[in-house]
Amino acid sequence: MALAASLIPGFKYRVLKGLYEDEVVTIVDNTIIRAEDDPVNQRKIKVAGPHGEEIFMLPRLLSDTPEGFATAPAQVVTVPTVAAAPEYEPSVAPMTQQQASGLLLSHMIQPITDPMDERLDHLRPSKAKVKAYINRIMADGSTDVEMLLRFTTKAYRKKNQERPANIMLKGETQSGKTMLVEVLAVEWSEMLGLPKPMPVFTLSGSSGITDFDLFGQMTSYMGELHWLPGLVELAALAGGILYLDEINAFDARVTSSLHPLADHRHEFTNRNKAVWKTTFDGTSGMLMPETVNASYDLWIIGTYNEGYKGMGEMNEAFINRFRHIRWDYDKVIEAKLIDSQAVRLLGDYLRLARQSNQLRTPVGTTALANLEQDILEMGIALGVQIFTGMFKANEIPVVEEILEARSIFVMLTEEQRQREAEALVSAP
């Protein structure tokens, strides 16, 4: 069974089953087509049938090896090359197995234009994320996931050039933003009726982001030069979630490159990848940067933490391309994750100290949950010592003062006494 992107236009393939079983067809276009009037929304490609008739066929019905290619190692094989004739008849030329392997590789490296392409499986989050995730409740009573998925519905897309809205989650570290994006990849895919979670293309904020990360570059493989696509190029072609993590840490050069992808143009100009452009009559041509029209299933989600030291100010032109949603710490969720009232209270006081610039280190939900776990397993003194190690040396006196002045140690000790008493009562 074949993958659509691996089927080479102009080459012949044998049909494995169905109405045209054992017939040979020619690939006309390997681009996936999903017809709106198809009740099961099957993903087909265009082929020329045995008698030249135009057919739309499921890729999985076809062999994954072109007719004329050897299926087992041999010293000499025959490899078809695409002819210019419109009847799609390939010419045949003998060559060695090594030459055939190189030619087959060069033809098989097709752009990924389908978010369900198995070559993207390593970018898909686990469905187990959904079970572990605790939803927060929004102002209208819906869950956070339900609310955000509204920006991807058909009704919303009709008002937004058939595309999901760009979303910016603005809030502190360890407030669940990354896990939310992974859950959205699973839930969005299920809403579309797709068999696997959407891929998540993560571009982490850093001044070290290069053009290669965005645009791609040439690289050597098996003794030949091949194009290694950039992360943004892959996302634009295939669709899925382009996750711009801590976007205010990006250099302005990076965000400006993303402007046409995030606005009404929905395109990505790849200045690292040259393509040959000719006039209609073919009399003249020149090399130009490749322009990719973004997939209709590309969803751009960014996160923005204005409290981090060293973060830059966001470009207003880029900011205006997003819907902005505050994503601060949620006390209801923290109460479900952290049993200790003393630990939660300590988090409140430390965050107040940070707001008044007494501390710079953020105190996230994960850090508080880790503190509770360490206290349960290693005791109060060692658990607190491990926790205070995350702060800078000049911040530790402030943390220690809060622990003493707010009676946090007293509360932790009382909670420990209650746990020990309950354990004695429940012991057989």
C-alpha cells in the first residue's frame, strides 16, 4: 500500500485491489483531494486509468513501487524515467542497483502536503495527554479546549478565509500552555475525524533561531545533496499546529519572516530555496525564492510571557495578527493538583513578592507540585531545601523570610502530623 506523497507523477503503479485490481495506472497528481460531497471524506489522488481515463483513487489501493523497479537487490535493474509525452509512457534505461537506489530516493523525496503523513508521526503528541489534562473553565462556562476549538470550526472558518484563527496565550511559565497545545492537537484531529493527532511543529523562542530553522537548507545524504526542509516550511505545506513557544524571545528578523504566514496572505516565502520560474511560453526564466501557500489546516498558536527577564517587546504588527487570551495560574486547577494548603499558600506569597519585584524567579504550578511530592517522600526540611535551590542567591533570603513570617513551616508540620495520624487510624 502506498502513501500519496511517495507516488511519483508520471510513473505507473499496479492497483492491488478494488474495481481496477491488477490494472496499471499512471499518477497524474499526488496531491490529496477531499471532496466535500463525499460522505466519508475519503482522501484521493488523480490518476490516468488503463485506457487514459481520469480517475480519483485512494493511494492505499496502489503498490508502493513503480512498475519497472526491482523489488529485490540485483546487479542490474531497469528504471523508468519520466518522458515528456502526454500519454505518460516512461522510457526504460538500464543502470546499476546503486544508481537505481539513488534515483529512486531523489524521486521519492516528495513534499509532505498531508498532516496525516506517517513521516510526521514523531511530531504527534500522545492521546494520553487528554486523560492527564485538567481543563480550566472559561467565562461562558465552557472548557478551555472547547472554547479554543471554536476557532477551527467550519462556521468560524467561513468568516476567516477558511482558516483557523491565530491564537496567542499570554501568561506565566508552568501555567499549562504547552500541554494545552498538545491536547488541542489530539482533540482537533478527532473533531475532523482524522485517525491520528495533528502534528505539532514547535519553534522555541531563542535569539539563536536561524534561517535554517525556518526556511531549511541543503544537506548531504548518501553522497548527494538534498533539501532539508525548515520547520515553518514543513508546517505551512502539511498543516497541523505551528507552535511558537515564548515568541517574545524571537529576534525581530524571525517574526517579520512569519508576517505573511500569519496575516491575510497565508503564504510563506522561502528565501533559502530557489525555484526556476519561466514565462508562459517558456522563452525566458529565472531563479526566484519559493512561495508556499499555507495549508488550510495550519493553526498558528503562540505563547508570550512578558514577565521573563531579557524578553523583548513584541512587534505590534505581529501582535495584531493574533487573538489574545490571558493564561495565568489557575487556583482551581492548582487545588486539584496540590493537596497541601501550605504549599499553595507559599506559592501565593512568592508570586506576590515577584509582582513587587522582590523576586525575579517565577513560581509555576509544576514547581509547587514538585515541592509537595518532595516533602511527602523526603521530609519537610529536605523538600524545602530542594525547592529553594531554584532561586537566585540574592532571592533566597526573601524566600526564607516568607517561610518563617507566614508560618509555612508550622503549617507543613501540622499537615504532616495529620497524615501520620490518619495513617495510624487506617492501619490494620
